[in-house]
Amino acid sequence: MKDIADKIAAEQSVRILGIAILPSRAFFTKKKMEAASDFSGLKIRSPQLDNWLASYSSLGANPTPVNWNEVSLALQTSLVEGGHGLPADTKPNNWHKAAPYITDLEDMLYDRACADVLSRLKSRHSGLRMIDQVIRRHPIDQPGALR
């Protein structure tokens, strides 16, 4: 792994501090998300963290701080129109009933050979309009929708 970390440091000017296996995250929303412009005016659940609030605001969304345990009620009452989290959390918490459109971001790299990770890092993050590049919709109850 050190060889790969050194290669990334030399080529990307980034030093790997650690590795974690994480699942991809997804947006769950009340309306279809087909382009970054769809965030305009969207009331989206956000933690009360400056970087999250600024990120959603930069997309034109209206970030609304809501605790995880209040997401279902916030969606049902339209306090928010969507959120961002792990797909595995969406169905057990019934968020898909109020926000049925799932947009898989494929923003985490996992279960891949290290060589594949290196090539994906270059191709996936070069332009970095992620929502425009990798947007995919999965009907929540379709078999295999939540991998």
C-alpha cells in the first residue's frame, strides 16, 4: 500500500493518511434530481456544520439543519424536501416513502483493486461537477436498487 500512497502523493500532490471502506452516499428527494440546477430552491436536510451549509448553498439549495432522528417528520411535514446520506439508512427509516427519488452519487470508492482506485481517482475527480457526472436514479423498491 505504501507504493500506491507514494504514487498518489507524487502524481496528485495528496498524501493518504488512512483508508476506510465506506459505502456510496445518495440524495433522497421529493422531486427527480437530473442536474445540479435541480438543487435551486430545494429545502435539503443538513447538519448544523458550516461546510455542509455552504456546500448546499453553493448549489442554490436552502439547507435546513435537522437532526437524524427528525428526518422522517421533517420530510412528512415538508420542512425539508430531501436529504443526503447512506442508501442503507433510507429504507429502514422509511425516508423513501416521503422522498421517493434516490440519486446515487457513487462518490465513495470501495471493493476495488488498488490499481482501479488510482485510475478512478484521476477520471472521477478531474472536473468534479459530481452531481452532473454521476447522477443515477434508483427506484427504491426495485430489486438491487440499494446495493
